[in-house]
Amino acid sequence: MEHTCIRKAMRRWQPWEVEVRRRPGGGGGGGGGGGCRCESGKRDIKGMCFLDMAAPFFSTPFQPYVYQSPQDAVIPFQILGGEAQVVQIMLKPQEKVIARPGSMCFMSGSIEMENVFLPENEVGVWHWLFGKSVTSIILRNSGTSEGYVGVAAPSLARILPIDMAMFGGELLCQPDAFLCSVNDVKVTDTAYHRVRNVTTSVEGFLRQKLSGQGLAFILGGGSVVQKNLEVGEVLSVDISCILAMTTTIDVQIKYNGPVRRTVFGGDNLVTATLTGPGMVFIQSLPFQRLSQRIAR
């Protein structure tokens, strides 16, 4: 089965910015079909092409969308599904995946799972007060041959592969955006160490900070839009719709009028004015907005 990729009118694209079309006469089913017909290109953060991160691979009635890393990737992976996705990561002997608790979906027989406490310098008293987990799970391939791990999103969300080296080694995210990582990725909840940040700084809203040079997977609700801001370019975004952004972006927090307007009028209370340079990922359906709609 053969496919073609249609690039969007954007400077860079990711799996969430790709349409897959079936060519006339293509066969059905199966995971062995032909790959993506686009040419791969690696660029810097100014004009990046994420084709080397994940590209359309094949589809079946049970897995309508499958995105796969290139064959020469250091850490091969596949992202399966549409709205509630699963990432399958291939692990060589002694390689490991660090994931959030409760996210493991399936694994091969050579994988061992261990629940460990987070380092003391990454855990504050506010973790306990806010009911946040102070543990993570380690999925390690203890066998002598390759194994695999399936890590699933805990809600209706898309899984985004992030090569930290392409973003300067740092990324600010919404709380609980982190799903799992391979190799050198450190996750820090910034606001829980300094309570004054909760209302006065962008770290009060984007409380999760990823740092390192490894491969991370984060979760975005609804559709995810990627914006690459040039120097001095300004973008206003609802604060809850900011999924992640680079630390080079300047952020100004704006409160939209009195609280009663938000409570009775349904207006967004807080918006963020972003000034480039840098990259921002915007989610159309934050989990808070979905939960509020369900509660009505």
C-alpha cells in the first residue's frame, strides 16, 4: 500500500501537520506497505523539517494513522492511533524509557518495569499538597535482543515527539504534558519549588520544564498548531492553549478584566502575549476546557 504526504503551508511540519492519502489501486491492510514518498531534510530551528522525527507509514482498520521514525533513527518509534494515541518505542538491550505513572500500555517479555521515587531536588512539598505524583516508572530492556514498550496517553491526546537537542535543550510545558522520554531528559516542576511563581510568572502556568539532549514525548489536546516566531513577532494566545514553547520567547501575562466577567460571561481570564524569536506549540482543546465542558 502506497501513500503520499502533502506538506502544509508552514515552515516546518510534524505528524500532526500531515495528511495521508491513498493512491488509486493501493492494497489494503498490513504493516509492510510502502513508506512515505517525501524527501527527508534536516534543518536548523529557523527552517526545520521534522520529517526526520516521524512520517506517515501505514494504516489498517484498527490503526487508521501510524507515524514512524526514519530507519536510521537512534531510537526507533511508532505513534499509533488518531485522538487517543500510543507510542511504541524500540529498545536495545539495557536501554530504558522513563514514563509517568500509569502510562504503560504493553511491553515485550524482556522488559522489566520499576517504580522509583523522583530525585529529592525535583520534588517539593507542593507536590504533596497539589496531589502530584512523586514517582516515575522505568521500563528497561533486560534481555539480549531488542524489545519494545507501548506508552499510552491517559486521555484524548496526541503524542508529540520532541528532540530536545533541536530546541536548545530546554522547553517549557503545561503541567502533566510530559509522557515519557529516552536518554537524557530531565523533568522539573518549577512552580512547586517557589510558590510566588503561581500567579506572577509564566512558570506559574507552564510549570513543567524539560531539559536535556534526549528524546521526549509530550501530550497535546485536540489539534496541535506549531508557530515559529521571528525576532520581534508578536502572538497572543489563551494561556491554557499553550502546550509548550522554547525559553527564548518573551512572555507577558495579561488578565482580561474582572473575575466576574469570566465567571458569568465565559471569557478567558488570562492571555499571554508572546514575542519571538522562538517556537510555540498550541493545543486547541486543553484538558481543563474539556473537563469543564463535560461537567456542564
